[in-house]
Amino acid sequence: MSQERIYWLAWSKVFGVGPILVDRLYQHFGNLETAWNADEREILKIDGIGIQSLSKIIAARANIDPHKLLVEQAIDNPLWWARIDPDYPRLLAEIPSAPAVLYYRGQAAISQQQGNTPAISIVGTRDPSEYGKRWARKISSCLASKGFTIVSGLAQGIDTEAHTACLEAGGLTIAVVGTGIDIVYPPRNQNLAVEIAQHGLIVSEYAAKTPPDRSHFPARNRIIAGLSRVTIVIEAPTKSGALITAYQANDFGRDVYV
């Protein structure tokens, strides 16, 4: 394991320093190990880092031993990619807010990670009509049978229909969750999560044991969009996570269908 990879993990644990700031640190210093040990005045030169952010970085550096953190990770989070890893999903790495670290469980396909297998996200309301459920299943099944990977969020409603139909068609599906990869939300999708892990991937930017939090789900939607060349919205209220995903996909220069 490269020394640099350890410091991507360490920076991902600094509260208040998100993916965009981590990338700016990486670009400025050339690597995150140098950034971790950098002089405070040099860190303040980074656009977006002020006194408040710097104080959080100082506190994190005092409390986090990167090498000890790695050992602890091996217990609860043995499977993860840093953004510099060759196996980190290539399409996701293209977006400006790509997670510094992505945790996963399941079966990682090299062609999928490299962006050679086209991925399509299917998203929508948690309370769909029967019409919406039917078409989510039809579209997912058809795409899966043609070799497309189906990406969704493991939520109830359209997400559940899309994952389930993909698996039934013998396809590969990826679930992006807003919890640790060891926690299934909603709990009713426990069996579905087990099946996805056997025939696809569950991914998250949150470490194991992270419980559901309202702020996590809008954030995870950018990952759904980032993993996919195309986002399809089946049914969605005006204010919904599905439309957030669609807007973000559009911002990333990806295609959006409804």
C-alpha cells in the first residue's frame, strides 16, 4: 500500500474539509502527505480555507495518527478506494466533488471501474404509483439484459424496483447508500442488500457504523450521478432527492432522461 493512500484516508476524516478542499490541497502540495505536514501559513493559501477551517485541520492533525487510523480501518472498513487508486471508479473521479475515499462491499468489476461498462442510474420517488413501479422494472430489466450496469440508492420505491429488476435479469447493480456499508436503510431492504453485495456493489463515502442522517442522502446523490453516464428519473416530486440527482448529473455534463 502506498504511503500517499494513507493520507487520503486521514484527510477524509477531517471534519469541515470536504472533497473539493481535499482536491485543492492535493493540487497545491502535489501530494496529501506533504499537505498533512505543511506549515499553517501555507495551508491558509488554499482557496476556501480560512481561520475556522484551519483550526479544524490543526485539531485533526493533533488527534489523528494516519498509520494508526489505517490499522483501525482494517477492522471495520477493510475495503476502500482512495481517489488516487487505479480501481477508483473512473467516471466518479471526473466530478469535482468526488469523495476522497469510497468504501465498498461486493464484487468490483474492472470494466465497470474503468468506465468501460456503461452505467445508468435509475432514480425516483419513495412512493411511486403502480405505473412508475412497472416502468422502473421494465427499463431496468431491459437495460440490464443489454449489459448496462444499473445504479440507484437502495431506498424504498423506485430504487428498490430498479435494483430488484436488474438482479432478476442477471445484471450488475450498484447501490449508493447514505450510511456505512454495514447498515441497511430502510431495514426492509436487508435481503436486497445481501443480494446486491453478492452480484454487484454497495458503496458509500461514509465509514462503517455510520447511521442514517438526513444530510447524508442529498450528498450521496452526487455519487449516483457521478458513477453514471446517464440518469433516468421515473417519477419524482418537485422537491426530491431524485431531482437533485438529475440536476447534479446535468451539472456534470451527463445525460438526463425522464
